[in-house]
Amino acid sequence: MKKILAIAKWEFIEKVKTKTFIISLILTPIIIIGFSIVPTLLSTKEDARTKAIGVLDITGFYFDNVRKALEEYKLEDGQPNYIVINLIKDNDELNDNKTNADKNILENKIEGYLFINIPSPDSLVAEYRSRSIGNFRDVKRFEEVLNKIRIREELLNSGIDPGLISSLQKNIQLKQIRIEESGKEGKQDFLTVFFSSFIFIILLMMMVIYSGQMLVRSLIEEKSNKLIEVLISSCTPDELLTGKILGLSSLGLTQISIWALIGLGLVGGAVVPPEMFENILLMLLYFVLGFVFYTTLFVGIGSIVTTEQEAQQITTYLSLTLMLPIVIAMPAIQNPDVLILKVFSYIPLTIPSVMLLRVNIAPVPVIDLLITVSIMLISIYIMIKLSAKIFRIGILSYGGRPTIKEIIGWIKSG
Amino acid sequence: MLSVKNLTKKFKHSVAVDNLSFDVIPGKIFGLLGPNGAGKTTTIRTVLNIIKPTSGTIIFNGRPITNQFFNQIGYLPEERGLYRRSKVIDVLKYFAELKNLSSVEAVKTADEWLEKLNITHYRNKRIEELSKGNQQKIQFITAVFHDPDLLILDEPFTGFDPINQQEIKELILSFVSSGKIIILSTHQMETAEKLCNEILLINNGLEVTSGDLADIKRQFGGNNIKLQFSGNSEFLKSFHGVIHYESYSNYAEVQLSDDISPSEFLHRIIDKIEIKHFSVIEPTLNKIFIDLIKEQPI
């Protein structure tokens, strides 16, 4: 036991001191924060300033109505969101009007303008011309306003009571509320689910790739300079294996704790919505199970491979399996009962990441939780046994990479 | 005492060690000799319990060798290497802890040894900043600083300059007097000749010869002569009574048959070439080694 601790301590301290560790410690949260904050900003953030919007209304009918409707929108501080400017200059030709209006955009006098025209009596053409396209919220509002005006006008023409029209035109906004087991209402929307799961999946993947490569690299170093012989003449292979897994897991836990603190800080600072961390305990559970599973897997692999390139390839491919949920995320969110999701939640390689996604989509039945956690625990146990056997023989076999047949032989012989 | 009986290690396509038996007693340096690929390292790995023998027993101080002996074993492998990016003192401390020293003891012992080998100033340097010779010194320390009862040194002198070789040689000799069991594996016969009392010469996994070095020399010693001369000595190759003639750049070695004495030989050649030096020599271990290995069927 004393030696296991000595090995764990060595693996931990020597790796904590490396530059790559420190870089990944800092870089990962930056990437993650980017992932989580940008969509939040994009989807909910109000405009910070009033926008000047022009209207070039050839019909002469829409301008007043559009202005009235758009000036209803207010910024957070109560200022109007839009100032609507009439761009029609009576004397000018249509084309001159347009040229002038376009010039206004290029000179940044206006954000953009609505061009409304009736080329023939029963068709209305509307364009929103601006320097950049893609401001979905503005465009959606303009559309809504134009449609309302048009419908209102036609209804009025057919003699419908204006009061009725107003009440008909009130929007119904659909709020999505997720019902959880306990009967309380969840407040997550698609983006929160998506990103809170993905943050953890990406974290897990980065940590697995990173620490897996570290582990494999150190094994290759010890193998290539025969240090392994000195180690094995000082302790048993099992002690060495356990020490390494222990040291690396502590390293992983240190990393995740530091990140968790950063995350809590962000919630505290209201940068990240707290809903993102609603299922934190379950997620941490699958995270830790996944990390330990992959680490033991890498020990086995590390004792087989002989070069760093080989190691890197294998670790990367394996870690990519963790990314699977991102591929199946859309169908899964639309229908949590989809078969593929169920299947992947019973395969040890994909359980951690798929479950990280599932706990956020819909409440997972307790029985499923028990089954998946049991599968993980059993797989970890089997993996440790297998890896230990491969490790015991593999670390002392030099030369070329062994064939699958040879490895099976090792496992049987142990 | 270390007692190895009928040790055999088979690999998939080869027999690395074939029925070897030997005893190593404390107070003497035991030389495990043989050409490259003879099975020396495999023998050592089995003795160290790194790999399991196919058959045979290894008894250390009356008990089969097991994991309990980890802390009593010191091992210097042939290929050297340490954690290159780590600090000298950290590496030493780690290896000491693996030999069951407490961390306080570990640092203390490490510092003592650094001082003993005059490399204290490298204490806080990274391994990769050290010269090859000094890295070897660090590795040598890891093999001996826990005061092991059984010390196995595989080619301990490769990579050392003559001054350091001398230093290490003296250290190894000092371990003899402290009653350690020492196995020295090498293919440098000069080293073995100077240090070893007992030898085991193996080739292709088989024992070629073994025993007390002095006895072996006597056994193989014949009429051997070292000769320095000027003039053409080609005729000596087929000269009467000459069994073997080996010419080097500055001198020649001649092995005579038993029916001719060195002085008689000197008489016969004295007017044929100009002799500068003439002496009777014992066969070097190197020569015994080469002769024996050459005789071996491949």
C-alpha cells in the first residue's frame, strides 16, 4: 500500500508540474465558457442601443403603421428599440430613392431599411436591406409587423370590428416547461440542455484524451529506457498499475474540481444560468465513472503500444466514441425514447457520454440509472483485471507490437 | 546465499536459458559472462522475479525468491534511463520510496550518496541537464542506496570515463567487504578479470564453464608467451611447438604445446628475429572466453 501511494504521488506531482497540464487547465475552461456563454448571449441578450431603421414605402400606406408598431419595442432602459425614418423623398424617382437609402446604410446613418413596393395591384413585395443579414430577431419582428398591418387592413376592408381584430392579433407565446419526476417544473430549454450536456461531454473527452496520452506516454518512456525493469524489481505490476491509475485519477479530480469552482463562480456571477448545473450530481457520477473506465482502458493499451504516434492515434479514436452523443443529440432531444439512445446507454464505451446527455433531456428512470451505473462498475472491474494482465506481460515485451492473438494469449495466461 | 538450480526459460521460438545452475556466496563478486544474446539478461530478470522461469528454482537465503525480497534487491539494468524531465533529487527520492524508505530517509540517503559521488551540485537539476556519465551515477545510486543484500549489476561500467570507472570499481569492491551478494554481468572480460572471484560463462543459454577464476585460468593456462620483436615473424605460425599464434600491432602472443618449454622456445627463435621483450603469461580471461565461445557449436 505504501508503494502504491508512493507511485500515485509521483505520477500526480510529476504531471501537475508539466506545462501541458497547466495549459489544459486554463485553456479548457476558456473553450467551455465560450461554448456556454456565446449561445446564451446570442439568444437572450437584448440590443444595447436604439437602432435607426429606414422605411422606403412606395405604397405610402405602411410607413405610419410600421413606425407605430416598431416603436412599441423598448430597450431594457425604456428607450425605444427602433427609430423609424421615412426615406421617401417625394420628388425623386424610385431608383434614386433606393440609391440614397443604400448610401445611408453604407454611411452608417441607418442600420437598414424596409423597402415596400407593389409592383402589381395584388402583390406586395417587402425587402429588408442592411449591411449584414442574419439579425434574426429584427427580421422576425419586421415580418410580424408587416403581416399584422396587412391582415388588419384587409379585415377592416371587409367590415370586421376593429376591437375584434386587435384581440385576434394578440400573440400567443409558447413556453416550454419540462415536467420532472418530483412534479416540479423544470425550466430548461433546448439550448441549456444541449450545452450543459455538451460541456460535460467535451470536458470528459478532453480529460480522457489528455490524461490517457499522459499515461501512455509515461508508460512508453518507462518501457523504452527499461526503467520499467527497475520499477518491477521494486514493486509488483499490480501495485504499479494501481498507483498509476490512482495518481492519474487524482490528477483528473483536481482538474475537475478547479473547473467546478470556475463554473460555480460563473453561476454566482450570473454569467451561466444555474439550470445548466441542475443535474450536476448525476453528471459528476457518470463523469467520474467514465474517466476511471477510460483510464484503465488506456493502461492496457499503453502496455501494448511501442511508439507515441501509435498511442496518440489510439487514444484519439477511443475518445471520439465519447463524442457520439453530439451526433445523436437532435433525434434524442426530440424523442428521448429513441432506440439508438437506449442501445448506446448499455455500451460501456458510450454510457458516460450518452448518460450525460440523457439526464438533461428527460428524467431517467431509476432502474436505468441503476443498470447503467452497474454496467459501468462491472466494466471498470473487468477492465482493471484485463488491463492488469496485459500490463504484466506487455510492459516487459519489447520490439514490435503484439498481435491480437498474442494479447488474448496473455490474458488467458495471467 | 543465492542458489539457482536448473533454471530454464523458454520463449515462443527460443530457449533463452537452458538448465543453468549456480551459487553466489556473499563476500565474492560473481561474474555472469557471455557474449551478447547469451542469456545473461534473461537469467538476471528471472533472478529478480521480473519474469517467471519455465522451470527451475531460485533460492535466496534459504527461501524461494518472491516479492518479499523487493527491498533487499538492488538492480542496475544494462540499458540506462531515468525520468529525463524530472529533478535528480525527486527521482532519487521516488526510487528510494519504492524500496520502502520513508520520504525523510529517502532524501537523507539520496543526499549522502550524491555527496559520496561528488555530484551534490546536480541535486536540483533535471536529469536531462546532466552528462551521460553523471546520469549513470544517479542510476547507480538508485541500485545501491537502500543497502541491498543482493546487488545485480548489468554492465556497470559502460558509459563511464576511466576516472569514474575507477570510482565505481572501488565502490563495488567496498560492497564485497560488507558481505553483499553481488552478481556482475558483463561481456568486458578485462573488467570481469579484475573484479570477479567466481565466474559463470554462458553462451546460447548454456553453461560453457564455471568456477573459481584462478582455477579456470590454471586449467586453461598452458605455455603462453608474450613477445615483442622486430623482423618478420610469419614463420612462427607454423613453427614447431606453436599451437596458436596471435599477432597484435606492438606484440604477439604465442601458445606453446606441452612438450616445449618457454626457454627452449626462446633458444630456437633467438637468432631468427630480434627480440625486445619475452615473458611467460597466464591466459587472459578474454582469451579463454574467445576460445571457448569459438569452440561452441552455433
